[in-house]
Amino acid sequence: MKSYRNSFCSSSSGRLVLSQLIGSTLLSQVFTGTLNITGFALLLLTVIATGCQPKSDNSHDTTDSKEYRLVAGWPQLAPGYELSQPTGLGIDSQEHIFVFHRAGRKGSNPPPDSLISINTVLELENETGKILNSWGANQFIMPHGLTVDKNNHVWVTDVGLHQIFKFSHDGQLLLALGVAKTPGKDSLHFDRPTDVAVADDGSFYVSDGYGNSRIIKFSSEGQYLFEWGTFGDKPGEFNIPHSIALDKEGNLYVADRQNNRIQVFDGEGKLLYELKNNEQVAQLPSVAIDQHQHILAIDYDFSDTTIFGSTIFQFKKNDAPAFRFGDSETGKRSSSWYHDIAVDGQGSIYVSDILRLKIQKFSL
């Protein structure tokens, strides 16, 4: 329930302006001999109606009042092209959309043992969604997270291989961390790592993830620096740190999936605050920070027998969403399972749906 105040009529300055306006009009009509009771009454009603409208205490800037619309027909994939579970999204400096998909596979635990034989990384043109380039065949078992850094390097995680990879923009391998098909919990091993976030200085964070519930920081060369986190639901603990993002101050935002919240840490792992989803749902899978430093997220809800679906929303620091909508462009959920979210420089939002095997674009 919103609370309202009559800022014009309840304040002394408002009453003064009202009395001055009415008084000057009345005085003028007295001196000119044109006083008209009906006209004066209409004037009084107009002033009250326009000057004394209630205003919300919860007023906010226009950036919090966005109305997004689904971009129909996006992406424009070639006839017959089959997109599999799109688990990771990223955007490069040219506003091209990168997609990490499972290319004929679905998530499973344990995963298959063989590598996927077709390309798993797609580069899409922003406006049309047409495929500009693709690569990644015979390199991955179970694709998961994808990040594009400021130098257009493409980082991915594979929860089947238990590894982190850094590639050039066109798919040349530059760095690999972790031991293939060997889970663990030390400086050399991961257990189903979920995402990567890269700082301006080239150092990077890994959310590790399904098996270890920890965040690890590495140097730009890939040297282990430190880690924090353990399994749980208390502040600083995680129940599947599923997605991570950095703001311009170097603070790290962790989508704590099963705890339905985002936890915010400084660059050294100190907890700053947490943002809780104000809807009680099963998961909060991903977080993104736009160029205005707005915090956007997706959630997902289901039961043993029903998929209730996902929504997209923008956090404010009091946990209340600035806006929330589903793929029906309302706040209602439908049968979708959003897995990742990305935002381009124009504010358009992209989400990957691993249930209906599609990517959606929403624009203002």
C-alpha cells in the first residue's frame, strides 16, 4: 500500500501560494469591476485540482519506471537451426550477443563423458539476432556460464569438465583452469563451477558453484589469490552461487540461487549487504549490472508437479523491485525457466530460457 502526502496544500508555503493566487485574482477583479462569482469558483477549483494532487512518498527517477516489450522475431536464426539449452549470455564491446548453449544436450548429473561435436558458442548481431560467428565444437561436455570482458575475451565454465576457460573473441584458447573431469576443492580444482566475473585490472572471480559453494579470486595470469564462502543460508554463506557480476566500484554481486537472494561483497570478500527477492520462489539464478549501475535479476519458481516460471526484475536497495515482468510483458509468470540475463548499452535485456530452448530480447 502506497502512502501519500498533499505537499502543496498541507505545507505553509503551499497555502501561501494558494492564498496569494486567489487574493491577487480577487483584488484585480474588484478594482476592474469584473468580479464574477462563477468564474472565481472555477478558478478556485482549478487551483486546488492542479496544485493539491497527492504525491507518492515512494517517488523515484524515471529509470525505475521502465516498460519493456518483447522484441518479436528475435533472434533471426537460420531455417532449421536448433538452439539447445542456452545457459550463458554475454555482450562484447560492439554490442554483439554471445550465447553458450549445450548443442543437443540437456543438463544432467552425472553429465555425459563425451565432448559436444558441434559449435556451442554463438555470436549474434544485436538488432536482428542473426548468427555472425560460431565456435566451440569438440571442447565442452556441459556448457554453463559465459562472460565477455572489456577486452572482448570470452570466458566460459563447464560443469561437466569442472573447468574455466578463457578464449579470444574468435575462439582461440588462451587459458584453462581446473583438471578435466576431476572435481575437487583446492586452488587447482573446481566442482561444477558456474560463472566468471572479470575486473578492470584483469583479475577475475569464479563462482564454484554447485559442489563447493565458494567464490575464488585469481590474478590476471590465473594465479590463485584467495577464496571465501561455505554452504548455508546465513550472511556470507551460499547455497549454489550461480552467477556473479561486478559493478564499477569493483563490488561483486553473487546470485545465491537456492537462497533466493543476491549478496554483495567488496573486492576482498567482505560482505556489504544482501538483497532478498520479495517474492518467495525456488531460485534466483542470475544477476546483471547495467551501465547505470542498476541491479537486474531473474528468478524461477516450480513445484513437484507445476512449473510456475520466471520473471525479470530490477532491485532497489530496500529489496523492493523497481519493476518486474514476465515474458508476457506483465508481472505474471508463465512456463519459462530463465537461466541467465545480460543488458546492452541501450538498456535492452536478454534472457536465456533453458525450458523452451530460446533467447528473448526485451527493449524499451
